[in-house]
Amino acid sequence: MTYTLRSALIPVEDGYATVDVQIEGDRIAAIGAGLPTVGTAIDAENKLLLPGFVNGHAHSVQFWQRGLIPQLPLELWLADVMDTSPTALEQTYLGALGTAIGTLLSGGTCVMDHLYVIAGHEVESVAAAARAYKEIGIRAFIAPLIQDMPFVAGYPEGLKTLPHQPYQQSTADILALMETIVTELHEPEAGIQIAVGPTGFHRCTDALFEGCRDLSDRHNLCRHIHLLETRSQKMLAQERYGGSAVKHLQEIGFLDHRTSLAHSIWLDDADIAILAETKSTVVHNALSNLRLGSGIAPVLKYLAAGVNVAFGCDGAASNDGQDLLEAIKIGSLLHNVTDPDYKHWITPRKAVEMAAIGGFTGVNLADQVGSLTVGKQADLVLYDLKNLSLLPRTDPIKLLVLGRPNAAVDSVWVRGKRVIADGTIQTVEVDRFSQTVFNYSKGYSKPQYKTIHQVEAHYRRVMGLTECGDSVVD
């Protein structure tokens, strides 16, 4: 399809400019004033045009756990997540669809889905998520969440103290599964890419990391993991490596320009220097970090050191939504209290840059998409500046980032295809989706949490917390 966007407002260095934008096929063909109309004319007057953002870290299946898990630290929260994870492939499909809908309606055109797969149905799980993403038209990176160590390995002294069985799959079998998933489902030309996604050093052996590294090298895949999300993981790194987990990942060759690292909270200056040297990306998930009490990532230090930073919503079990604009707002303003020098704070324009080109840098596509540049792929979002949440007419980007935009997205193009028009998703029936989800969930009953009772006392002991009574299960 070919489009001409008439009189769109775009940011320029000294403010804003009103321009026309031509989209031909999947590319931005021209940007300028008074361009001839080609293809379908789109009235973009009183609308702000920005590149699409990237939801740099999500767990789509957690869509089903929104509002479900109590407020707990990550290590205990995850026990409850395990006990309530969906096991039906249709829920995997619907979870991806729900994640995509939330991302698109908040300015995102791409998602990195660190996908929980159903044991014994790993390939089918990825296929179900890929089908959802292709149907709705969002650009997606799917990183099946894999590990080869048991759950208790994620706790300091866990393997030594807590009862456990060896992980149910061997490292070789997991890597063979990943090879199959890549062979069958990696479709960059369709906007669907497979990434390697070891959950993190806390539940993965070096052999798994090295196998994923080699798979990434063979197929030029992105690499995506959790990194030092909690103080407990910092303690575990000291126990396991005698020092820095970041340095260890560098030594085994896992960190490079294709690597994105979710959370990255408990790093020191030497770790930050390694991320800058290896050109790795940090994905900042401020909302989930706050909900889980994990800490505040040193994002201003990352930016000062030249580390690329993107934004993510994380899964809806630790965020309870997929509103990317909300994640960007909190992820920006949070750092005003970490540095008294206001000249270091993240401005709204910087936040937009991090969400767009920073996000696409994190998935190794910055040369192809992520800015309003002729020749780049057309991942574009129009925001309605007459929307009540973006009024009065002051500074549009400040309102977008610092305010509380509500249904402000007018149109979205992904790879040149218009997937939202007049605020309505064109590719799937959202009302039908909502009814399906409602039907699934109307028989809700209170979960029976079990795993937390097996690990909570150990967690409190190693973290130096006081003795507890009953577990928190809500």
C-alpha cells in the first residue's frame, strides 16, 4: 500500500515542523512540505507523528496473571507465577494477542517476548505466539524462555540446601529444540524473529549460554536474558562465580551488540563499563522493578557511560498491564530522585529517543527502523493532539511522556501496513477477543499456591529477614 500523510507534526531540533510523509510499500519514501499525494491520503493535521516504540521485554503468557499475584519480591513472586502459569496453547495465542494489543495502543510497533513455553509443547507454544503476532501485524521477537537448572538454583545456597530434582531436560535437548524452533519459525521477512532467551545466569549453565551464543552466531539471532534483577541474584553471582556475573558473561562471549539485558539493577561501575564495551543494551522495566521491590536500575549511569537503554513493560504478572507510555513515563521520572543534578535527568525527547531508536538498537534493527528517516521501514504512530488527554496544546511530546495519554493513538503503521486507523485496530476484532478472554476467566477461583511454602523460609534466612509466619498468598 501507498499512503501520503498530510500536514503531520514532527519533532525537529529547534521544536516542531509540519510536513507531509509518503509511505510506499514498507518504507518511508519522502518527508517534506507540499509533497504530491500518492496512494491513500491521510489527514494528519493536528496529529503528532513519531517512530514506533519497542516494548523491549515482555512475557506475553503472563497476560492471564494480571491482578493475580500478591506483592512479593521476585524470588517468591516467581513461585506463585509458576503455580498459576497457563498450560493451554490457546491461552498462549490469546496472551500474545493481548500483549500486542496493549503495545500497539500505547505507541509500540515491536515487542520482545521472553515467552514462557509449555513443557512438552515448546515448538507449538512459539508457533501459537507467532500466529497471534502475524495476525495482528505487530513486529515481534520471540525468545523462548529456557533454563537447564532447577528452580531452586535461583536462590543463594538453593542447590545446597533446598530439596530438588535435576532439571527435566538436558542442555543438549534444549538446544536441539531451539534449533528446531529457529528452523521452523524464524521469519524475518514476515516480521517474526526468533531470539535466544536463557532466563538468566541464575538458572542456566555456561553450556546453555555457550550453545545459545553459537546458535545466535549461526543464524544472526538476538540474545535476551534477565540480568541481576535483585540483590539475591547479586549474592548468587558472588557464590557461583566469586565475583561479577557481567564479567563472566563477557568471558564466555555472550555479550555483544545483539544482546539485550532486562532489568540490570545490581551492577557496579566495572559492570557498566563492560556493557558499554560490548555494546549490549539494557532494557529498563521500572514498573515491575517497583512492584517487586527489586530496586532502581542506575539508568543515568548507563546513559553517561554510553550504554544503550530501551524501555520494557515486563510481563503482566509484575506490571499488570502493557501500557508502554506508562512504562516510559515512570522509567523516566523515577531517576529525578537518583541524581540531584537536574541536567542529568531524562527529558521527554530523550525518553522518546530511547523508546524508539534505543529499542530498535536493542533488537539489532536500528539501521532499518526506529526514526523518521527516508528509506527506513515505516513503523510509525500518529497521536491525536485534539484528544482530551493531550490538551491544552502546549508541548506535544512533554504531554505524551509526562501526562497520562488515554486512547491518544490515532493510527499505526508497522512495516508499512496500517494496523490501527482512527484509534481502532484493523487486523483483529478486539471486541471478540475481549469476549473470549472474559469467557475464559469468568470461572476464576482463588489459586492454590504451594511452591512459596517450600522456599519462603529459606529465602528469608539467606536475605537476613526476620522470621515469618504464614506465607503471603492473598
